[in-house]
Amino acid sequence: MPSLVGSEMCIRDSITTPFTLKGKDICGYDVTWGNCNIKSLEGFKELKSLNFTTDMNTMAEATISVEKIQGNLSLSTYGLDKVSLPNLKEVGGMFYLSSAPKAIELPLLKKTGTANIDASSMQKFSMPVLETIDGDCAITSGGYNSDNLSEIDMPKLTTVNGSLNISGYSSYYGNSKLTNLNGFRVLKNVKEITVSYNSSLSDFSGLKNILSSVTASSWNVFN
């Protein structure tokens, strides 16, 4: 059953039967939904923070209709075919995606704080209208059990107010599919770049708009 303690709401009972969850439009507390098959949300348009955890044993796909996260958004969605956040426009704090699904849909997200993305299970990672990352951005692919990511597409992203890190997991578990960085073609502002463990990556022209503003010491490329 749901519990509300202080400023935190938790549902951690592994409810595998699909259900509708109802709440206020603006919820000024931290929310945790763990292994619960939420079919639909009524209310819950704005949350203080959201920690959503589930796996393929609970559901195949998840849709979260939240429009704004004031603080952090943490998603751990191991093995799901798709996670959709069709209405999400802003994440004020960190956007953390771990144990990634095979696909994620973020059609309206324009701004987020620090982004830490595990894209190892995806063939394509896309944030089609994202304009600003207000902090560091790390996109990691490859891994010991998957090597799928061949495309990153962020066609509206102009600003990363921190470092940009595009990496495989390690020299043993890198990415052998990604060949170019054309998904960053409009990026103009970033403080530091690291690209590593992408063995097939040969085309860096997608980063040409930021080369004049990045110093040699802030440009790190290896493996």
C-alpha cells in the first residue's frame, strides 16, 4: 500500500496487477514508485522528485505522465521494451537513467540539470527538443551484456553548462557501433569534452561548433 511520511511518498509493494494512481496535480514531496505496474496517473503533474524503479518481470512498458520534476528524476527500468514520458518538459535537478530500457521517449523535455544516462540497451538515444543541460552530461554505452547504441540524436541541444562525456564502459566493454557525433550538431557551449571507449567512432564533425571555445586541456579523447 502507498505510504506518505513527512515529505516522501513511497509505493514499494511490487504491485504487478495494473492499477490507476490518483493524486494532486502538484505534489510537493519526494515520490518513490518501486516495481509497481502503474497503468495510468491522474494528477501527479508536478513532483518534487521521482525515483521510479521496475523491471521486465513487472511490466514490458511504462508510461509516466508527469510534466515537471522540481528536483531529481531517477529511472531504473531493467529490460523494459520502452519507457515513455510524453508530457515531461523540465527536470530541475539530475536526470539519472540506469539499467536502461530498450527505448525511451522524451518528446517535450527542453531542460534538465545534470544528466547521467545509461544507453547501453538502446540502439538510438534521442532527446529531440532538449535545449539546455544545466550541468554535466554523461552518456554511457557498451557493457558486459550489450553493445547496441549506434546513434545519439540531440538536434536542439545548444548548451551544456558543464562537461560532456560520451563513453563506453571500459576498454573491455566499450561501444563498437557508434561511428559519428552528428547528434550534437548544434551544440555551441560546453566546458569540457571526454570521448572514450568508442572503437568505431571516426567522425567528430558534429562537434565543430564548439571547437573554438574548448581549450586543448579540456579536450580528452582516447580508446
